[in-house]
Amino acid sequence: MFTHIMVGSNDIARSQKFYNATFQALDIPPSEINASGRLSYSHHGARFLVTKPLDGKPATPANGGTISIAAPSPAHAAAWHKAGLENGGTAIENPPGIRQTPVGPMYLAYLRDPDGNKLCVASKVPENV
């Protein structure tokens, strides 16, 4: 359904530190700042990009928006959350953990990135947990 997701940042180097650390916890390779001044992460045919707004105005988070990233396991999701906190992210919502959802039990963790974008990492919980 999606080809890419792009979020704005007011400090690309700060975002690079945050996203390289959180995506490393999910086994996604780090990004360098490309010739356009953007970060670009690729995984399973999808891309996640971070850029300064093209209109020159400050980047602001979406009101009511959440970007959810799939994690291969609850352990990966916990590592993602920890890496985010250690690299400029802010914990939000309930503490990371298992929640009942319409699609069954999921391990969910929420952060705001250094620019305030709301992120979630989600992993299906194995039946034997």
C-alpha cells in the first residue's frame, strides 16, 4: 500500500542519531545524509525518509498522526524503545508492553522522535508467551 513515509526534521544530524539507533534495533541499516540533505532508510521494499521541509518553514509533527513500524519480535520492539530513549526520543502513552488489539495481542511501544513525530513499534506476540 505504501511506497514511502516521510517526516520533517529541524535538525537532520540529530534525527540521524535517533533513527540510526532505533532502526539498528530492528536490523535496518543506518542512513547517511544524502545529496538532497535527507535520510533514507529502506527495508522490505518500503522507504522511510527524514527531510527538512521544502517550504523552508519549521518541521512540526502531524496532529493526530502516528507512524507504526513493524518489529520482528517483542525483544526487537523493546530494544527499539530503549535505543530511542538513549538517542533523544521521549516516551509517551503507556509503558511498552503487551496490549490486546483487534488483531490479537501485540507488544507496543511509543516514542516521540526529537522533532515530536509520534512513532509506535509493534510486534505480534507469539502464542506461547
